[in-house]
Amino acid sequence: MRIRRFMVRLRQEEMDIAPTIIWWATVAVLSFVVIYPSVVLILNSFTTPQGLGLDNYIAVFRDKGVLTSMKNTLLVLIPSTLLSTGLGVFLAWAVARTDVPGRKLWQSLLAIPYLIPPFIGAVAWTFLLGPVGVFNNLLVEWLGLAEPPVDIYSIGGMIFVLTIYRYAVPYVVVLPAMKKVNSAVEEAARVSGASPWRTLRDVTLPLLTPSIMGATLLVFMFILADFGVSAVLGAPNQIRLMTTQIYYIVNRPDLPNNLQIAAAYSIFLSFFGLGGLWCYNRVLRTQKYVVVSGKSGQPHPARLGPARWLLAAFLLTVFLVTTMAPVLATLATALTKTFGLPFGPGNMTLRNFTRLLDIQNIQRAFRNSFFLAAASGVIITVVALAVAYVAIRGGIRRFRGVRLMQTMVTLPYAVPGTIIALAMILAFSKPLPVVGVKLYGTIWILLVAYVARFMNLGYNNISGAISQIDGSLEEASRVAGASHLKAFRSIMLPLLKPSLYSSFFLVAAPTLSEITLSSLLWSVRNETIGTVVFSTQEEGKILLTASLAVILMTAVVVINFAVRRISKDGMGI
């Protein structure tokens, strides 16, 4: 009997070794893709031809181009953040708290810009407000002007495009909180004689302060990290922001110690992103202004009277400007036979799409991007599952470094992608220690960068799902004699399956349209869809660019629809 008990205990301990092996394999992956490149980046920022020192930081602040990029970043960042937040919050209020006609429909339509990559949106707007864009041509014709009146390739153009594509972030963040605010306090204000607009200003908005602050910080970090919009709209007139300035420095081999100077500038820029993340986490921990209640607190729409039709007209204008106009312009351009001539039956063709099949680098770009999307989606889902499960459910006492791994999952998403790309260049441009493998110039460096960059997307999705599953289910399995691994496999895995699928697609969508990392890490035969769109746009191949943009937008929308469908099905399980 004792021998049998001993054998059972031995077998149990052997089975409990498996989770430990999985955990340390996860630690190894995160150390390789995040910690090692980060350490190399920091060390390089202090590395000079004479040894370690602060010369690179001094060179950064002596460079007039760097100082100009800082000024340009502030000129774009501050107004676009404020305008995006203001527009997003107002739209959330309009569809959640008023009797505007078609509220349910508007809730979905106004969220569409959230699905369109801003980089592709910037390309789309060049078809409308470029020198020979549709709107500019119409204005020149109607007003009899000698030159196009609108210059999209400017600071103002960047602010405009970033605003209309980033307003969706505060809209999506604030809308759920807007729906949960106790309507009794608003009704009290209305009974006291306050108008709907004053109720919004004095009652609703103060109650939503934490959500609005959190949304503002998210927009701030997204715009600060933007590369695609500033690269597309800033390149013609050499208007550089901080992210594009790093790209410019990295691509200047004539500048002595250029990579190390870029590393110093990256460290400086990363403080802004990390500061925004710190403030955002602080806001999340102080959600104390929102007043919510149960069934009796369901919102009652404010009656606007005749003004509700004016509000509906405004929502329609926003939808047309942010979604319909650029999408239709891109589609029309992709179907155009000769760019510059009026679009019509005699100037329509599908040849631009079929030409994509004849160009080898475009074929490779699609194969590479879909491979990278699938591989990064699988790796991130597995690693995020391991980190989230151990962080939330705990585990065997041998597990160490859980908080550090959580931080490593979050940090790469908080800093601009150009910094991640530079860290990868510095870390993997030389053969790796011990193994002697060189990743730079191969597709694998892109995979490592994607995994580091988008890990947080999978982690947030999976950790939220794990938090909603009662831990007593696993405890019952453990009491019945199951090992940690068997309890996880039999109980948790089936319940988490929808979240794992949605995590995969959440990662796949942004990797397909990724441009920031790819612009610095791609190499011959390792192109991605984003880099091909960027290069064709720079080369002036407008019809090919439009065709690629249409395909990319369609793929991203389909993937996001799949995520919503899977998540909805998962909620019903």
C-alpha cells in the first residue's frame, strides 16, 4: 500500500514538472524577444567610438533636425490628441445618451475607422486631397484657381488624418462607460431646468472623467508612436516627426555612429510613451467618479427636439468624411484605367488588381505577411496564455519572475514601433552569442519584432477571459486527483478556446498592415504588404497603391469581423 502511494505521488510530481517546463520556456521566449533587445538598445545609446559616455545624447540635442522633429511632434500631437478625444467623446454621447434617429446603426458605423489602419487612411486621403486628388480638382474647377487650395502634405494634413482615424479610440473606450452612467443624475439636472448640452457639460462629462482621461492617454500614445501617417504625408515636404526622424537617422550610413545616436534619441522618446503608460495605469486604478447602478439606472435618452435632426446630419457628415469618402476614393482609384481622367464607364478596369498577380515582389509580400501574421498569432497566443494563467491563477512555487514577464509583455506596445525596430537591428545585426546565427536580413527578425510588439494584444484578451472563469472548477479537478496540467487541459482550455481564437485574429489583423517595424527591418525577398504599399506610394505608382490598399482594408475588416463573431459565440458558451 505504501509503495502504491509512493508511486502515485512520484507520478504526480513528474506530471507537475510539465507546467514548470512550459513556464521557463515562456520566460526564455520573452527574454529573447524583449529583454535582450532592450538591454542592447540601452547599452548602444551610451556606446561611442571612445567607449561608454553621454556623447550620443549630446549629439541628439545639438542636431537641428532632431530639435525640429520634436517641435513638429508637439505641433501634431497636442491638437490631434485633443481633437480626437473631443470628437470621440461627443459621438459616444450622441449615440448613447440622446434620441438621435438611428442610434443603433450609428454606433456601428462610427466605429469603422477603428478597423482601418491610419497608414492606409493617409494613403487614401492623398487620392482626395493630393495635388491631383478628387477634392482638390473639384475645388480648382469650381473656384477657378490656378493651384490646389488644400495641401495634405503638411502639419495640418497630419493633424486632420490622425484626428479622423484616432477619434475611434476614445469613442470605443468611452461608449460603454457612457451607457452605464446612472441616468437619474442626468434626469435630476433636466428637472432642475438644465438643457441637454448643459447636462452633458456639468453632469455627464464629470462623471466620465476617468474614462475620458484614459482614452486621452491612449490616443496620446498611439499618435506619439505613429509612423505611417507622418511618413506618407511628411515625406514630400520633408516634415519629420520624432518617429520618422529616427527612421531617417538609421538610414544615414554617412553619419558617424548613426545607430547609436538613433538609440539615444529612442531612449529619450520612449520616456514619453512609458510616461503615458504609467499615467494610464494610474487612471485605471482610480475609477471613482463614475456612478453606475442596476436596472433602474438604465439610460433614458435626452430629447433634443428638432436639434436631433441636426445631430443626425452631423453624424452623417462624420461618417462620410472618415469612412465613405476615403474608401470610395481608394476603390475608384483602384478601378481607374488612367489616373487623372474623370472616373466613369470608359475609364474603368480590373487590370490594376490582376497586375498584382504578375509582380513577384508583391506576391512575395502577400506570402510573407500572411506567414508572419499566422506565426506571430500562434506564438503570441501560446506565450500570452502561459503568462496570463500564471499571473492570475498563480501556480507552483517554483515559478519566478511573473511580474517581470507581465511588464515585458506590456512595454513593447507602449513605446513607438521605430524604437522596437531599432532594438532588433542592434540586437540581431551580428551573429547571436553561442549559436552564431544572424537574424538581420531574414524574415525571422520580422517575426521576432512582431511577437514583441503585439504580445500585449493577446495578453489582454486572454487575461480578461481567465479572470471571468471561476477558479473553483480547477480546484474541484485537483481535489479529484488531477495534475495541474490535466486540470488545465480538461477544464480551462475548452472554456478559453473562443478567446484563444480571437487572440490569434487580434494579432493577425495589425501584423498584416504593419508598416513601422517592417520599414526598418525588411530586406530583399522579405517584403511585407505594408512596405510594398509604402514603396509603391513613394514611387508614384498610384493605381497599384490603391489596389493594394483595397485588398488590405478588406482583409483587415474581414479579420475583425471574425474576431467579433468568435467573441460573440464564445460568450454564448
